[in-house]
Amino acid sequence: MEGRVYRSAQRMFYCKLKGESDLVMATAKGNLLKGSDSVVVGDIVEIKEEDGQHYIVEVMERKSEIWRQIKRENKKKVTASNIDLLVIVSSAAKPKYKRGLVDRFLMRSAQWEIPAIHVFNKMDGYKEKDFDLAFEAKRLEMPKVDSFEVSAKEGEEYSPQVLKKGIKDLREQLSGKTAIFLGQSGVGKSSLINRLSGGEFELKTKEIGRAGKGTHTTTWSEILDFEDFTLIDSPGIRSFSLDDVYSEDLEFLFPDLLDLFLTCQFRNCDHGPEAKGCFYNGLTDPEQIKIIDSRLESYYKLRDEVSEIPDWKKKPH
């Protein structure tokens, strides 16, 4: 029987069989719990039933994976699979909007080869003095990311004022897809999912702490079926470590900048107004320069943070 993994708990997996609505609990065979082929939420699997028990005997080829490289073990750890879309959720109020964190998620979007969209949540608390939302949405157009503005606050309907794309447009974007919600803790991922479900799901939510930081509410990843799309809810995070990314790979994880970098005269160009033969010298539009500067700022910060490739891993020329 074909099924899909909806939730996992140690060696037990809750799966939905194709054509069925209820979940069955299945055990994975030992060889399926090793390496990057370990069973994860989102996997399409083959299930056999023996003596009233369900067993996962095969994991089908994945069309996409969310993963990290475990350096000390030199292997890839997959945490979810078969995702069509990353939904990056930020707060337009509290916790404070973090451009750098959004760009970290976009870097992962490029690494995982999964397209992304961005949602400004908590728009009912947005104040123009805090940050320029229209500019932030404009800069995200450079890496081809659409933005939406919503308020998931219970009992209130929010009509988009800045971007003119709200909850209805977000639902249309999600239609027919499996998406995963990513974002800093406290930005309202669970509240937004509750709103998108029309009350069908009531995920646990908490208020923002005194320090302005969110608290963790979701403790595991799980699939939620909506009327015409599927979501994977994931644990919130406070930071997004890049300890598995190498500096020589970073420019390829900024594909919008890579196209510009490739036009530079020198391979080791620093990319800026003082660099000779740089693409930057051909820019004339002030708004374009401002947007590119904002992306370059994130690139430089991440470049200073990621690791250099050790000599033993470098490929011979």
C-alpha cells in the first residue's frame, strides 16, 4: 500500500494511506532508519500489513528535501521531504522584523532548490516608523519572492493596505501544494495556520515574552491537510546556524547576486563601488542600488560567518 508520513515519534510513524482519511501507525524496518534515507515527515512510502501491524518497507524517491549537513559525521540529515513551497513568516510588529533571518531562509531555499514566498504577519500592529514594509517586499522581488500581508489575530479581518495581497491571495498561492512554514519563534506561524484552516485546526499558540522574543509552541513537524493544500508545521527557531555551509558555496546560494557576480572582470572581486571591473560600477538607478546593497549586506555578513572549505575537502584543479 502507498502512504505518506504525517508525523513521527522515534521509530513510530503516523501515515495516511492513499485514498484513506485516517492515520495508521507504522514501524519502519531497521535499514530505513539510517543515513539520509531515514524516514521523515512528507515521505511517500510503501506500507505492508502483517498480522494487524503496519510496516514501512520502502521510501519512494523524493522530489525535494529539507536537510542540513552534519560536518562531524560528514553526512546529510533530512528533516522533511516532498515540499513544493517554503512559506517564510515574519512579524510586522513583535518580535521585530529581521531582514537577515529572512535572507538566511532564502539562502536555504536556494540550497534546497525549493521556491519560497514571504508573509508579513501581525499587520494589525504594523507601524511605518519601525521599518519600510514596501521596500522590504520590493527587495524580495530580486530573488523572485512574492510577499503577502496578513493578520492572523483571532476575530479580526485584515484588508491589505500596502502590498494589496492578503490572506485570499495567500490561499491561492498555496492551492495544490505542500508547503512548510518557517520563521522565528513568536511570528505567529501557528495562528496563521489556524486562520488558514478556517477553524479546522487549533494549534497551540503563546504570547510574546517580555524580551520581545517568541516562545516555542510546536515541538514536532507534522502534516496538516486543508481543503485544497497541505501544510507542514515545524518547530520555531530563534536563530539559524550556518555551520554546515562553506564559504566557497555561498555565492551560489544567492542566485540573484550570482548573475551579477559573473559579470565582474575579476574572479576575486569584492563587489562594491571601489572595486575595479565590478558589475557595481555599471549601476545607475538609485533604487536598484539600494536594493542590491541590502542583499550584498546580507551576503557579506553570512560570508563572514560561514566556514572555509578545509584543504582535504577541496577538489583538485
